[in-house]
Amino acid sequence: MRLLAGSQAWRSVGVAVALLALLLGVACSRPVPSQADAPAQPGSPPGPVGDRSWPMLGGTPQRNLVSPAEKGIPGDWAVEKGKQKNVKWVAPLGNFAFGGPVVAGGKIFVGTNNEKPRDPAITGDRGVLMCFREADGKFLWQAVHDKLGEENDYPHQGVASTPAVDGDRLYYVSNRCELVCADAGGDPATGKAKVLWTLDMVKELGVYPAWLASSSPLVLGDLVFVVTGNGRHPKTAEFPAPQAPSFVAVHKKTGKLAWKDNSPGKEVMDGQWSSPAAAEVGGQAQVIFGGGDGWLYAFEPATGKLLWKFDCNPKASVFKPSGRGDRNYLVATPVVHDNRLYIGVGRNPQDGQGVGHLWCVDLGKATEKGKTNKGHDVSPVNDNFDPNAPVNKDSALAWHFGGPLVPKPKDEEAARDYAFGRTISTVAVADGLVYATEFDGFVHCLDARTGKQHWEYDLQGSTWCSPCVVDGKVIVGTESGDTFIFPHGKERKEPTKVDMKQYVHVPPVAVNGVLYITNGANLYAIAGK
């Protein structure tokens, strides 16, 4: 009964919770070659940084939340003042932080709000992108953005986009639904950003962002790809701009539009808060985004031509507002690993719990079908989720996990009658295992090839956090402020629990032997002595 009670509690919280729920998709760490002032904690002078970085959501365009190169990451820490353990330094943020962190070029970038102003001349509710020094947490500079309006930029949420660093440039989506390109070096002398160009997606593309734009840009070659956030009015559910693009490609040097696509069109159920991923299969490069209609769409990066699409809902499912119905959309970010794609469906957490689905798509088969028939629908047929069924000979379904339990539980007090619930979290895939979390507060470990479940764990509380894998550990944060550290593996073992004192929406990033984790109010650098 815990989960049912929790669902009712979330509904009572109101629209503020609705917005926060949209802001997922933050990543843990994976090694990528790098380029080479909140006060630092006493006794931690600036030191050299290593040669690894985490320059975007997921570390690479495949968006997998795994860091195989990092070693010596503590399996336990404490953040309470006077009782800190394994804390290298602390950097104050606002009081919410949904964007980042990313680490590149000796700097850390985090999206937050302006509840603790760095500049006394800039007060009030704003969106903020902060830059810190990796070595000691010294504040370097910030970009500050005015509010767009309550319907499109909910109060006090700040910048929710996880930025992407490409060379000496930084790309992110502001709280005003602008794609921003800034100099990654900023201007430490003034503490301000150096903005190189801005694409206002509201004014220039006619986008209507629902609640808040939060997509993390993807930089490939000379183009930047981003989900615009176009959606429905949060109170009336009207759709002001059904013809506006949902997905765009922009020239990274100039900010000029290369191509646009509005594939979900009027079928968007609520909003669009996923982020794009990339793959190259059989020589075919592709960018993939999860639409607000519950479909995956794959495009040729250079041209915007649709290659294939995949419906992540049963055909018989039906969407109904306010959490009703069993059709969901995609808030999570697609993860590409070993020529497969993994993603789960979900809803705004204010909609409460409900049946969900976790999908594995065979990208080789999807790409093959897309080459011979552009825009090919590679979804399972007639709600048959057996990839070997004759009816699915043209489907790219590799496996499916979730849906209603068959037979239903006999216990009338059972809180759940489904195997997997709604999620806004991105999965992590490592060593043949998939880790996935649900809003309901369950962690699942499954076989990456077959979808067979090895174990699940009840966190006893809701989570919006994506799991990440680093140094033999699986780390998941919760709404209650607890962070769970599980041993990585197909055998379930009891986790270590760390109290972060405030909700943990953003999973940590491990770079150069340091774990960076935020509880909204502060960014902590966790490291062994």
C-alpha cells in the first residue's frame, strides 16, 4: 500500500511537482578525452586534474550512464557539516539543480536557479548556468537568464538542461527555451558568461515549451541537435503550436537552423523533455529522439530524413490526462549500447504511478529496414511482444519488460499489478546488465541481451534519478535525499545508504577519481584521501 499512498501524496503536491518531474535525464560518468568562486573546503588547494572528462549528458553521444575507467571512488561518504566524510570540496548552488554536472577542460558546469545570488546586482527568480574549477570548486563565472513566464518557465526551477562542451564552446537550453552557445572559458574577471550566439526557439521557431525546456544538446560534427520542448498548455491541455518543430539540427558555429522536424505533431500528449542520442550501425549514422507521443524517431543527421520509428506503447493503450489511462510518453533519454537501444516510458510524476514498459530495440534490424524503406515502422505488431513471432519479422523488437502481471496478484492489498512502472529515468548498461529505475521507487537489474530480470529492490520512496555505474557500484538517488550505492552485478546485495539531506534528482558524475553529486543546494566533490 506504500506506493498507492505515495501516488495520492504526489497528486496533492500540485503543479510545482509536475514541473520538477520533467527534469530528468542527467548522467553519470564515462571516460572521454578532454582538453587540457564558492569557497573551497579548507585544506584542499588547487591541484592538477586528469585527462578524462564528461562533456555531455551520458558522457558520449550514446548517453550510457557508465564510467568504466574510474577507480578508487568511495563507496560511502557524509555531507553533514562537522561530520563530513570523503568530501573534497563543496560549492553552493541555488536551491534547485536539475542541469549537469558535466566536466571538461578542468571546469564543471551545472544548471541551477538564483535563490542564492552570486551577483548582488542580479536578484530574483532567474535561470542560472554556473561554472566551477574542477580542482577545488572555485566559482569562475555564470550565465543568468530572465524568466519566460509561469506557463512556460515554472517559478524557481532555473536552468534544467545538462550542457554539452565541444572544444572551447558550451551549448545548453536556457529556461527561456533558447539554445545558447557560450565560450566555455567565460570571463572569470567579471564572473559573467561570454555568449556567442542564441537561438530563441519560441520567437524564431514558434515553439510553445510546456512548463520548462530541459533537453540536453547533442553535438555531432558541425551540428547541434536538441529537442525543443514543444507541448501543451499545462493547465488547459490545449496545443498552441502543433506545427512547431519538436526536434531541430543547428549549425554549431553560427546558430543557424539546418533542419527541423515536428514528427509527433498534434499527437504530443503533454510535453517533450527527452534528449537525443546517436548511433552508427552498418555505416549508417543516426540521431534518435523520444517524442511526446511515445514514439522513437531516428533521422539521418545531415539531412533530417526519417530512417525508422518505433512505438513504445501497446497499440491498445489509451492516454488520458491527470494520470489516467495506460499510454505513456518518453521523458527518459535513449541509451545506445552494442547496437541496441534501451528506453522506458513514463509520465509527469504528478500523474502518479501506473503501468510502464521497458524496451530494447535491435538497431541493426531497425537500420536495415530503414535503408530499404525510409521511415519504416519497426514496432511490434498487434501487441505481440515476442521478437521471434512470425508477425514480428519486420519489427526491430529485441525484448520487452513490463506491462500488467499475468496472472494478476491474488492479494487484494497488493499495491502493484504490473512488472514495471512509469519512469522518467535513463538506464545504465554495463557488463551485460541493464539497470533501470521507476518513479515508484524500484530498481531493476536485467540481462541486457534477453531482458530477463535478475533482481529488483524497493527503495521505499520515489525516485526521479537515473542509475549510474562507476567503479563496481550502482548509484541511485531518491526524493527523500537518500542515495543508495549497490554492488554492481547480477546478484542482489544490500546497498550502502548515504543521507544527502535533500532530494537527489541528478545522478553523480565520476571524473579523474572524483565523484560529483548535487542535492540541489550544493555540489559535492567526493574523493578518498
